[in-house]
Amino acid sequence: MTGNDAVLALMVVTALGFDFTNGFHDTGNAMATSIVTGALPPRVAVAVSAVLNLVGAFLSTAVAATIANGLVSSQQVTLTVVCAGLTGSILWNLATWYLGIPSSSSHALIGGVVGATAAAAGASAVKWQGLVSKVIVPAALSPLIAGAVAVVGTALVYRLTRDVPERPRAHGFRLGQIGSASMVSLAHGTNDAQKTMGVITLALITNGTLETGAKAPVWVIASCALAIALGTYIGGWRVIRALGKGLVEIEPPQGMASESASAAVILCSTDFGYSLSTTHVATGSILGSGVGKKGAVVRWQLAGRMVTAWLCTLPAAAVVGATAYWIANGIGGTTGVVAIFLVLVLASVAFFAASRHPAVTPENVNAAWTGSVAPEPVTEEVNS
């Protein structure tokens, strides 16, 4: 195996590691409200989300093409740059996952790659127009659009069912949530799994394995789909509690309306190849469901903290990605890539070791993301 082949292999492993963290970081986007309202038992909800993320990853490659060819100049990107960018994105994902903050895995990935590319080849290697049109503008508009759709949807479902007794109405909407939450998981697979496919494809183009402009090979699609599905099943509990109870006290009609809004916005963006943040969309939808229900309590202070995390994500991941590149480049060659890979492994072990405490488990994911609210048990039965 040549030095380039070894670096490429490490890069693929690192990319799949990011996809894994993306899965466990973003499980809450799809299933938080369904778990909190009792529509699905926690373990079943996460398993369903994992399977549908896997299926969704095979349905589209438009977003993968945006990441591979639309954000940075592939002629000026090296395998070391890609590895450094992935390091920045994974470290940010782990930090925000540990804190239970639903930040954007998508923007962490893009920020890491852009930062490493700029550090290696200068700002001219970044396709700023593509970054703005395909990433930043959708990031700004998507939560607003999703929130507006959720406001209208929530108001309509309460108005149309106002004469239905509370108990059968709640039961009916819990059943409806199973379908709407499943659509969010499917949509998440069509959009988020594509980003890692795009990064691996970019590396293969850089290495000369694929021609410029090539689409993701089947083995890349399959491996990314499996990685995000596995991550989804293993680790979504921390972020679920922030979205499920931290922002709005969710009832089944609100849950179904917010999930339907999220799925619609994500699927539309995927069709246009926009690298959308499902975290932004889901949060906007949940807030919209709170606004749409008369008398609902919306925790705007917590929403403000989340927005702050969103604004920090892309530049913070870019800084870490650039730093990782400078370290790897300073050491040089395959040794430099191996060095940042080992740092990443050690950091991952440290975060997972620090996270192993009883405060966050499938049985108490309903605890609000405030650090001061006692956890409440989540029933394993669908309430009727």
C-alpha cells in the first residue's frame, strides 16, 4: 500500500466516523416529539429512524454532488485537507453532542472542509458563491419556512379537530406521528447521509481514483448509509431531550404538524441539492408548533441558545479544521495524517467515557435541557 492509499483509507474511515456521529447527533430531529408524546417507545423509535435513514441514503445523490464539486475547488484539495476538515467537524459534533446541544452536523462538516481548504490553498480555493447559495441562504431561510408551515399546520389541526374528544384525538394523532416521524427520518437520510458521500467522493477525485465531476460510487453510498443508520440507533438520547421537551411542551397534534413540516422542507431542499441542516428545520418546526397552539409555552431563551450554537458551528468547525491541517502539514506526509487521526480517536474515547452517566438514558430522555429539571421516565408503551 502506498502512502496515498494509506491516507485515503484513513480518510474514508474518518468520514464514516463523521457519518456515525451525524447519526447519533441528529436522531432527535426525527424522533424527539414522537417519544415525548408517547407515539412510539424510545427504542422502537430510534430503530425505525435508523432503518429509514438507511433507506433514504439510497434515494438521492444531489446533495452529495454539491459537497463534492460545489463548495471547494477539487484541484486544490489534498487528502490531508479532507482528513483535517473531517477532524474539525467530528470534534465539534462530539462536543455539542456531549452538551446535548442540537447544533448542525451538516454545517460542522462544511465548516471543517472549508476551513482546512482555506488553510491549505487560500480563500480563493473556496467557491464562496456556492457556499452562500447552497448552504448559508438555506440555513437562514429553512427554519423560518419550516416554522411558518408548522404554525399553519398546528393551527389547522386544532381547529379541524376541536369538536373531537381529547382522548381519541390524542390517540389518533399519536398514530399519525408514526408516519410523519418516519418521513422525517427518511428525509434525513436523503440529505444528511449525502454529505459524507460527497466528502468521500471529493477525496476519490483528489486521489485520481475518480474523474472530476464523478458521482458517488455504490460502495460509498452503501457504507455511508450503514454508518449513519448505526449511529442513529446507538446514540440519539442526549439531543432528543433538548428538542423533545426543552423548547415546547409538545402534544400529539403539534408533534404531527411539526414533523410533517420538517419532512416537507427537507425533501424539497434535497431535490434542489441544498445542503440543509435538519437540526435547523426540526427546531424551526417545533417552535412553529408552539406558536400555532394557543396558550402553548415556548422557551425562547433556550431557542436563542440554540441559534447561538448554530451561528458558531460553521466558523468553529472551520477553525478546528484549519488547525488540524496546520498540525498535519507541519508534521508532514502520512505521519501527519496519522497524528491527527490518533488525536481524533483519543478525543472520541474521552467524550464517550465522560458521557457514561445515568442522567441520559432511553428511560429518562424527557428531561429538559436545562441541567436543573429532574428527569421524568419515558413509558415504553404507546398511550391509548
